[in-house]
Amino acid sequence: MSGDPVTVPHVTASALGVRHGFVGRQGGVSDGIFASLNVGLGSSDDPALVRENRHRAVTSVAPGAALVTLHQIHSNIVVPVTAAFPDAERPHADAMVTATPGLALGILTADCAPILLADVEAGVIGAAHSGWKGALHDIAGATVAAMVGLGARRDRIVAAIGPCIARASYEVDAGFRDRFIADSPAHDGFFSGGRAGHFQFDLEGFVAMRLANAGVRTVVALGIDTYPDDGRWFSYRRTTHRGEADYGRQVALIAL
């Protein structure tokens, strides 16, 4: 399968200045609810198909690079990476940073926000997974700090926020909103009114704010909603609303 010619669509933010891509669900070998480029090791998809999909994704963005992913846990834990490690030994964390060429840092999502970061002059990159918990506990700021620890400068870092669930699709209850307001009353601006007792949450905007507060001057938000476009993106919330048994994951990749 790996030798088959294939085009894997992805979108980029050229301002990053390094090899990267937010890879969607097209161009893979899985079928059914996982059709077609499911890269999720934690899904119930055939592991052989997932491995092939992961190979195709990396080849489409950073040919020859070694894929590095995490066991994501919705935390603000960041790990430095200097070499690839076996999938079975993935650290429990939600962001990675590296100054080592040849590594493709991969973040898996299905509504959460993938963040890719680069300081080209320093030769330092980062990748982070930010669901609402990671956003609230500032995984973005922690990733920037870890990049600075490798020699990056905050004012040179460029960040891109990839496809994630948008405000129009992200209904939350009052208890959810209260968690954010308790952290800071200023967070109220990321919630707009919805049906009675509910609000619409702007995850992408909140992550952009966290990046700006961490000193990142250039933040590219792609503004792509994963929920309504089931032909291009996996979505956990859409799968839940449909009552499906499982869901696929897409990957955001960055490499020096």
C-alpha cells in the first residue's frame, strides 16, 4: 500500500516558514466511519491501516521525516524531543518542542485546536493540542515557554491554529462558561448567547489570545470549522451527535 500514488490534501499557513501541514481526512486507506485518512492509534480502526495513513500524512508534508506523536491527555504538559520514539512509548503530554531536524511533530485532533509554532531563525519548532481543558490551563503559553528554553525568542515565534470546532458549532452549558470566568472575568468575551442556559464558545479565539499573551506577535488562525464538513475533517462532536461508535483523528505536522 505504501507505494501507491496518493495525494493527501492539507492546508498550511505560509508564515510559519518551515515544512508543515494541517492534514484532513482524505487520501487514506481506512473505510466506514474512519474513511479515509484516520491517523488515530487510539481508535478502533485496523492498526495496519492507521500506520499506512500516518505514513501517507508525513510523506505529504515532510518526506523522510520521522513521525513523533504523543499520548494526548488534555493537559498543559510539554515535552522536548530530540529523537523519535516508538508509538508504544509515547509520552503522556499535549505538546512537543524540538530543535532537531528530521522530526515531524504530529498533533492529533477531531475538534480540538492544533497549534503549530516556529522560530525559523533559532531553528526551534513546537506543536500543541489544545482542547478546552488545555486552553484553560494554557498549553499554548507552556509551549511557547518551552521553545524559549531551546533558544527561541517570543517575538520571533510565529503560530498557526489549525482546523478546530468553531464558535457556531460549539455549544456549552453555563457550568462550562463558569470555569473560564472563574479563571478571569475577561474570558466572558469568548462566549456568546445561545439557547436558554447555553453559550457558544470561541475556542480558536481563546487559543489566539493565549498565544498573544505569551508574547507571540504573529498568530495565523485558519478559521476552519471541523464540525460541519464531514468530507474534509473528523469531528468528535459530530460523531457524538450521530451516535456513532468511534471517530477518526486528523493530524497537524511540523518539521525542520
